[in-house]
Amino acid sequence: MSPVETPALNRSREIPASTQSGYVMLLVSLALVVFAIFQFAVGGGLGVILAILCGTIGLLILAGFYMINPNEAAAIQLFGAYKGTDRTEGLRWVLPWLTRSKIAVRANNVISEKIKVNDARGNPIEMAAQVVWRVTDTAQALYDVDDYREFVTAQMEAAVRSIGSRYPYDDIEHLEITLRGNHEEVGAELRLALIERLAVAGITVDECGLTHLAYAPEIAGAMLRRQQAEAVIAARAKLVEGAVSMVELALTQLSEKDVVHLDDERRAAMVSNLMVVLCSERDTTPVVNAGSLY
């Protein structure tokens, strides 16, 4: 039995609509109405017929007017068939039997809800994103998706989940890209993912970034203690590294300047005392040796 083939989506493409300036047609409509009133006033059978005919045409023309505001467009349809999009601002006119569907092409700013995601290491985290998007193809936005605004919201959540599961929340060693430490890289990748997902709806993304990033409440306390422990370990490692360098420098200069000659036992004792002094968290109390070194 052969598999059932799924019909492909009939993708729409925006084309310019054939419309007229509304100001010119307004003058034509007013002229016809005035001419009809004049013929009706003059009287006569032919004049009344002309008055009715011109008045009807003038009123019919009035039904074709519509306004387009800045950063707005109108999709024109004829009995369900797409005939183009008008993006010209101001008073416009089209044949009265053509329907107009207005759509805003200005920028929209949306902040997603906080969603729970497992990062690359399996830790539950909370994320939210801010996205600036706008419609670039009115035909796709109106006819290729059911509701393009709900489509944006759903794709935002899907993209945030995908990016959140791809990287770890944090890395104390700074050896890999993390959600907390690489905002620009993560935001750029999130934007590219959203552009790819929203292309079917004729929508592009101008700006994107994370507005909320935190561990989930159930592990926040444990992860905070882990971060504190990692920070303490890193600080201790740096402190020991510096202390070793200082002890090495002290012994080298004492030997080079021939200040004092130390055997292995005294050298080991001196190294131990210096390491205690340099690595101790509390102030040390010196003991003055009043006698001989040996």
C-alpha cells in the first residue's frame, strides 16, 4: 500500500494591485452627482433618466473609496481571488466589487511568556524572549497562515525551547557558549531561527534577545550553592597559583643575592610558612626569632 501524499501548501506572493488615486475619483463622483441634480432640476424624460443614471454611478463610485495609513497595506480580492496589495498612502479607490483587507506592516514588539526548558546539561531553566517583527509579504501573512499573530507567538516559544536546549545555562570555565555568558551569540542564533520559521508567513525579525533567564525554582537554591562553590574553588586556585609564584620569586632572589643559605629542611619550612601566610583567609601573627637561625 503506497503512502498517502500530503498536498503541498500553495504559497502566495505579494504583487502590486491596480488601484486609483481616491482624490481624482472623488472629483469624478462629485461631478456626476452635481450633473444628476442639474438634469433632475431641468426636467424632461431624458433628463430624469440621465439624472438617475449619473446619480447611481456617482454613488457606486463612493463605495470604492478606502484609506491607507502610513506603514499600512490593503490586500485586494475579487470573489476570493487575490489581485494584489496596495501600499500607497492616502485616499485610494478601487472597483466597488473588489474587497479590501487591511494589514499593518509596521514593527511589532512582543515579549514571550516565561517557559520552562531543559538546557544542554538537563537542568530546568526559565526563559523569555523579546522579538521585534514586521510583515514583509502581506499575501503570505493573510493567506498562507490562519492567524499570523498567533503564528508568531507559537514560533517564538518553539524557537526559545530549541535554543535553550542547545546550550548550557552557565560554564564556570568559560570553555563553551552559554546562555548566560553569550547574550549576543544566543540572540543572533535565535533571530536566525525565528526568521527561518516565520518565512512561511511573510514575516521577518529585526531584533531579538532574551529578557529573562534563570534556573527553575526547584533547583535554584542548589545551583546557587554550586555556583558559589565553583567560584570559591576558582578563587582558591588563583590564590595558590599566585602564592607559588611569589614563593618561587622570594627563594630565587634570596639565593641570587646571597642573603642567606638554606638547607633543604629550612627551605621546606620557609616555603610552608610563606604558603600559610599567603593563602590564609585570616591575618597571620608573625613570630620573631631572636636567636640563631640554626
